[in-house]
Amino acid sequence: MPKIPKNLFNAIRSVTQHINETRAPLRNVQTARERSAPLPKAPKTASEGQRRGFPQFGSGVMKGILGAGAMAYTYDTIANHFFLSTTALHDNKYGFTSDERLDKARPEAEENYQIYQSRTPVEQLAHNKSVNPFRLCGENHFVTMTDYRVATRVYLSRLVDSKTAHALMASNVQCLKGTHVKKEAVEQFNPTKLPKNFDLTQSEAYGRKNKYSLIGVRNEDTGSFGYTSRSATHPFVAEGWDHFFEATRGENGVTPKQCVETLEALLERGDTLSAEAQFAAGQLLLIYRQAYADDENWGNAESVVLADLYRHGLASKAEADKIELTRPPYQEDLDMGWARRNTSLLGPMLQHTDIWWQEHILRKDPETIKSINNLHVADLQYTPLSHFKLNEQGNGFEDCSGLGDSFTSLNATSCLNHARLMSGRERLSRDEVIVLIACLNAVYDNAGGIRHTLQEIARGCFVGAGYTVAEADDFYRRLCKNAAEMFYGGRNLKPLVQPERPEVISVASPAA
């Protein structure tokens, strides 16, 4: 290769130096001739000002529209679609009290269940996860509280819609009525108190309304079920014992006799425990318990019936105490902290404010104030504004009634267990307890102010049947997991199904 002459490098160097010298920044370049005075600017014409003003005006309008839209969307999301709530402000009722959101969401859960069950296990496994990774509700398996409520309701309802459950409830009704009581079983059990007549359908309490007579009864004012509901737009619920007594014993109240007749008629229609029959069975368990544990019959549910079960080792007082101590206002519950506890933070404050207002401002008579403070309606002060709380682990949220674990479910289950024993039958098995949970959940799964959550019901039923809170929690965890897989799996599998929609069998309550 020939050697490159040295003078070629010198030439390249000189050219490079010239380029660098002539590539000076524009700000350093001096004009050839400076003017002694600046040239006058041409005046702006009207059309030019308008041309500049229109874009600015249009931009401002668009920003305003976008801002208003964002505010409206945020307001609607928080007021009507908040992920931890199952109610909406604009529900055409009191606001935050109706079942509208739950009722609208339930058909999708029913459809998802049927789609999921129609696919193969391989397809189910490949599609049973939620696309949204933020699952903070129901044991951290659900994206929203509404998803959790409708998915668990449908899954549990389908789980017990069977011939076995049908036969169980048909037998339970006869045991509760007392028509199958066996003298040998009674003598062996040796109960503390005996009814005047073993056939409770002959007692006065059988045809008499009681304090639970509005359970499962539609409330047109709130758009849900039961006596009343508290919300941000309807914060004061203290009407007094007289009002409560008249409402529960009024024309809308249901008697134990009506509950029995309704359930027996539904059981005759089919050979499985349908959703409608589950609702009727749950209503019967709650309302009939008052007749079963009446003083003229088997005696008080806690001090007599449950105490007899303790004596025979068929129920655990230690486990029952665990249920009791979650109820307001026990210190054990308050020690959980304001975010995790069951006791409502604002409920008692609102109650005291309401009483003070009626006593000192409205000058209500002493009898009215005494009626509001009556112990029979004292628990109404714990009716919460919002039905959710932080879970015990602090990493998600759970449904919350404000009333603690369900001692009502415990008493209802223990009375049924007692009735079975008096009829010579075995106590409820764990699988049979699940049927009771489904029935009670069918009644309580609404936006009403006097209700219990699925987990609270499960704990009460398991303990009332002689099992433990730990077993109830294990059942609840498995139920949430399976229901979530069904709900989100069915949703994800929709594109794979045929265009025709599957037939949907509603699990809505008969009064809805």
C-alpha cells in the first residue's frame, strides 16, 4: 500500500480548522450594519386579534369541559361505584341504603357460574384468575366488595341446591314444629325445661309476631330488607322501642306459622333446595327461633337451650364466648383498633347526638326519650354508616355488619340442634351446617342495616352446632377462593362460549 504524503494531512488540518472557525454560534455573529432606530411594528388588525383569540378561547373551553368531565367521573365513581361499597348515593331511596347495585350485579355472577361449570377442568384452570391484580376484598380474592358479595352468594346457593339439602330442611321443619319428638330422647337428654305441649304449633308463640318478624321483609323506604338502615344521608335511626314494636308486630311482620307454611309449600314444588326455598328456610330459622325458645316452650335460647347443650358437651362455651366478645361494645373488640373492630365508630355518636337533639332542642316528652333508650333497641346504635373494615391481617378489607359475629345464627343453630336431639336424631354434621349458612346468608345478603356478613354467619352456625370458630374460618377461606375462581373464570371464559347466552336461574329473594 503506497504511503500517504505528509502534506495531505496538512491540507486536511487546514480545512478542518477553517470549518471550525466559520461554525461560530449565531449569537456571536455581528450584523453588517446596525440601525440607529428599530423599525416601527405594523398595527394588529381586528381579524388578526380574533384569529389569536379564538384558539385561546377554544382551548379554555376544552380544558373546562375535560375538567368538569373528570370531576363528574370521580364523583360518580366514589358516590355510586366505590369498590368497597355495595350501595349507591343515587338509588332513588334514602341514598346508600338500597340493594340496587347487588341486584344488578347478581345476574352476571349467575351467568359466570354456569359458564365456568360448563367448561373442562383444563379450561377452568387456565382462566380462573382475575385480570386485575388488585384483589383486596373477601380474603383478598376479589377486586370489589360487590364482586365478593354476589359471587359468594351464587356459589353457596348452588352448592346446597341439592336433594340432600332438600331432605335435610324438610326434616328440620318437622323437628322444630315438635311433631316428631320422642319421649325416650327427651328422657335421655333431660332438658332443664319442658314445653306445655311438645307440638309447638299449638302454642301461642307459633302464631305471634316477634322482634325478628321483619327479617327478610322488603323495606320500600330503604330499598332493602329489614327494619331500618343507616347511611350518610339517613344518619339517625333511633325511633324508639314503641316504634320498633309497632313495626315488627304490624301488617308487614311475619309469624313463625307463616314461615313454616311458606317453606313447606316451596319444598313440595321440587326435590332440591332452590334459591327461593333457601331464603324461606333462613327466614324460618331466624323468626321461628323466638317461638321455639319462648318461655311457654323450651325456654330461653341462651340461658336454657344452649346451657343444656353445654352440659351434654354438644356445644362449647369457650367457643361461644369467642363469638360474644366480637360484639359491640366489648373491650376485646374495641382493642382491635378503629379500622379493624366491629363496633361502629360513628353509630353511637350519632345516636347520642340524636337523643340530645330530641331532648333539648325538640323538647320531646320523657316517655319518648325513655323509649329511644330502651334496652330492647339499644343495639340499633351500632348500625354502621359503612359496611366494611380492615381485615385482621391489615392487608385487605372484609364485609362488616357492625354487630359482630352472629350470636343470632348461633342461637338459631343451637335451637335446631336441640330440636333434632329431642326428635331422636343426630346433631348437625359439618356439611349440614353449611346448608344452614347458605339459608341464613340468603336472608342477610342485602344492604339492610340489621344484617350479618357471610363470615359472621359461618362462625355463629359452626359454634351453635358444636364446632369451632377455626373450622368456620377454614370453610370461609375455601369458599372465597372457590367463588372467586368461578366468578372471574366464568367472566374470562365468555369469549369461548357460543353466542347464545345460557339460561339464568335467579337466586334473588322472592321479595325482591
